Amino acid sequence: FRSAKAAYVREFDLAPGQVDSIFHHVKATQDPIPGSMELLSRVRRAGYGTYALSDNVKEIVAHLKERYRFWDDLDGAVISAEVGTLKPGPEIYGYLATDYGLELSETVFIDDIDANVRGARAVGLHAVQFTGAAQCEAALRELGLEF
């Protein structure tokens, strides 16, 4: 965490207090999108593996793991700060596949950022750009998932 704060101070010429405020605000505003946790639960109950691929810094991930139980229910997670690469770079998707024995062509990646969706498709993943739980559910069903 200290290294993340120091990087923000250094790279963006911010005062340490400003960085503290940014991290506080990010943690305070990380709320699930309506319907997303229910969708995740139904996908898991149907027997599909679920994984997180996050570009958040370690402290934010730790906060989310403390605040939301769904992290404990995931089959795994790759955190960019721990592996040293970010989405949409191909390396991060490779970490996910390698660490958890996934076949990219049999895996669906969901993200709200278009560049990350395009990056996932470029390495052979099926990918859905998330705009809402109902839209995401319809897209997953179009891909053939049954839940």
C-alpha cells in the first residue's frame, strides 16, 4: 500500500493527504452494481468456475475482501498489483489461464471497460462488456451458459 501511495505522489505530483483522500473515496464508493451479486451467485450454483481479474491496488482489494463475502466464494483471483501487469495487456489474461488451468477458448471474461473486453478477445477469450446485470445475463445465455 505504501508503494501505491508513493507512486501516486510521485507520478501525479499529489500531496500525501490528497492520496489518502483518493484511496478513502475509492474504498467508500466500491459498491456492487444492482443484480450483479445475484447473477454471480446463480452462475456459481450452476457449477461454473468464477474468478476475479482486478486492476485495483492491494489495499483496495483487501478492503473489498473484508467488506464483501463474494470474494471468499470465487475459485480464484489475479490481482494486477501482485503480478505486475494490467488489463488489457495479454499477460494478465495469461496469468489467469495458467494459474487456474483455464482454457481461454472456454472462458468468458466480463468487464465494463471496452478496452479490457477487446484485450480479452484478442487472446482468445469470449468477452462481454458489462452494462448491467440483465444485459450480462442475456449475453451469457447467448454464449450458451445455462443457469
